[in-house]
Amino acid sequence: MKEIDNILAELSLVSPDGMVSGWTDENVRALTSVLEKRGMNQDEILELISPLLDEAGRKPKVVVDDDEEDAPKGKEDRSGDPYPDKAYSPVKVATEIQRMIEKNKDNPGWQEFLANKDAASTIEQAIEFYNKTDPNVIKQLNDINTGQSRAALGKGEVQLVWFLKGATHGGGSTGDINIGGKSIDAKEVGKMSKSGDGNINIERNSFSGFNQNKFVSELSDLINIVRDDNVRNYIYSNILHTPQAKKDLGGGEKRGPVPMTTTFLESFDMGKFGANTISGINYIGKKVGELKNSPDGGTTVVSVFSKGEKHSAAVNNPDDVIPTIQQMATKQQSDVEEVPLEMKPLNKNDETLAISKLLRAKFFQTAWTEEKMWDSLSQNLHYDGIVVISNGGDKAVEYIDKKDFAKKFAFRGLNKGITISYPKLSSAESANQP
């Protein structure tokens, strides 16, 4: 059962929608990837997931290759569209654009837009054309009917491809704009704050090897550790639900670091892993780190005696015994060979075992900050760059190359995707985030 819990915990992280939509192709890919990491071959995976797909009324198949042909062979919907399973229909989009052109061919704004096809040689020039175009034309294209109620075409995509010479539309599978071997995505900023900041959401399937990412892997490992009731109870009693934590972390009773971190540790809902939860988790990590050299913080206690006084430290790893003795002897200004010492195992009570598990958590050892989290995640993005589109889509703000992601964006948390802010939110505003 523990291994199943581990698999489910990792699947909840790597699923593009947190498994909300059930066994979609993307979620089957996510499960397949998790099982492959555990050494299972395709036959074994198919045998395992077939009952799940049968129960969901789907034909069992293992979806492994993210680069498979977009158009499913021999499969069309009633309109003859060979792309019925895509988030939106390229055929319907093209048809709708052609209809718009015919309808508005005598409109001056549309005439100017049509005349500027392939007029830009760089993405920066395409942005200039976007911002000089009649706002009504921009809006009509942003409101295009994609043929699917569940997924709208992203704002700015069609116009930028139109202006940029040699660009093609990626259809959402490789990025919105493909040009010269580069993949560029257009991302609309969410509702802006008074200071002009806003959030951008990036879908998890925009990342390659999402579940192999160091941050995601170590967060998954931490979730597995905290699933142990003894560990969670220790965190609550000794770290998170204490007057000192409330004083150190501050925040409100419902959406501050303490309540939001508690909600996350109870539900492991990625939608709750936002700024306040990150603060709470990092606070737990800091307090766990302080236990490293405490007699309460390991499975074995090493003690040295110097000048009639006993000095102790906890050790988890046998390889750390000698260095720990040497450090304590040096601190007491004593020769390690002349210092009497003793070693004894700690009582294996629930609290001791909980501390031991927390000390071994890789997530706390790395000491993740928001900057480190985003830097780690951004390395796995498919995109070579992002064009920031203003809320509502009326303006293309700027192009940001991948090498500048860490500088331009701030990580704000996980949800059905990755949430980043543009520009970085102030500390006062971050207090109002999940």
C-alpha cells in the first residue's frame, strides 16, 4: 500500500490537471512515466492500467511518446476535421479566420492587418506590429471561435504568427509560435493588481520530464514522508501549530502561512501550494534543520566529555559519527583521542522516528526558495521564450528569452499548472496569495 500511495502522490504532481479530468491521454502519459521510473516495461504497464481504462470506458493503450503525430490516423469528427482530440481544432480556426477576412476585407483596420503579413523578421518587430494594429482587429482575432468550448485559443497567438515571417502555429503542442527552430509561447497576464503585477499560468504539459525535475521530485518525496501520521503530528505539535510559529510567520487565520500550510499537509492539493504554503514549508524546514545537532534529532546520540561536562549531538548516518566527534572535540578545544565518549541508540518512539524521517527529507536539505523552485522548473520548459500579453489581450508587452526567465518572473506556486508573476510581486501582495 505504501508504494501505491507513493505512486498516487507523484501522479498528483505530474498530472497536467491534477487528475481532475480522469484518464485523458495526458494523464495516462503521466502515469506511464511514473511507472517507467519504477522499472516497469510497457507490457507490465498496460496490464496494470487496462482495468482502469476499461472502467473509464476507454480503449486501453499506453501513451508514451509526447512527439507522436498530432493527427490521429483514420480518425475524423463529423466535420471531417482530422484533429478532433486536440485542445482546439486547427481546421475550425483556419476556417474562422478566412470567414473574418472575407467579411472585413473592406475595413481599413483589417486591410492594414492583411498588408502586414510576414512584415516582421524578429519577434520584437512582430510585437510592434501587434501594438500598432487596430484594437478591434486584435480583439476579433482574440475572440475567435476555436470549435471547442473547453479550450480557447490563446490571446495574441494568431496575430504574432501572421506578422512574423517564417513562423508557424504550434497548435499548443510545441508552443504557440514556431520560428527558426525556436518555440515561443504567448502568455496572457491574469488580472492585474493596482501596482501592475499579475500572474501567468503555464500548463504542466509545457514542461519536458516534469516528474524528473529536481524540485518536483523532492516535493513528491516530502509528501510521501508527511503522509506518515506520526510525522505530520510531530510537525503540528512541535513546529507549525505553536505560538512561536504564529509569531514568526504572521498572516491571517484563514489564508496565512499556518492555515494554508496545514490545508496542504492534510490534502496535498497542489492548488494550495502557493506563496503562503511555501513560507510555511520552508519554516518547517528551518526548524527541522535546527534539530540536526540536537540530541533529539537522530537515531544515535554521540557524547563527548570535556572538563567534567557532557556534550551531545544526534547522528542519523553512520558516516557522520567520526566527523561529529571531531567537531565537538574541536569546539571544546580538546584532543579527540583523549576525550571520553559514548554512543547509544535513541529510543525508537514515534517522535524520534518522525524527526529522523524529516532530517532525511531531500526537500529540506536543498533548502528550496521560490527563486530556486522557479529556476529548477524553468529549465524543463519546452519554450525558448515567452511573449507577455496584457490582460484582455489588447497589447503585446514584451518578449522574454528563456535565459531571462528567472530575472523577469517569480514563482508563485502550483495549481493545475505552474503560476508565475510578472513582474515580481511585492512582499505585501504575496501575503494575499494562496
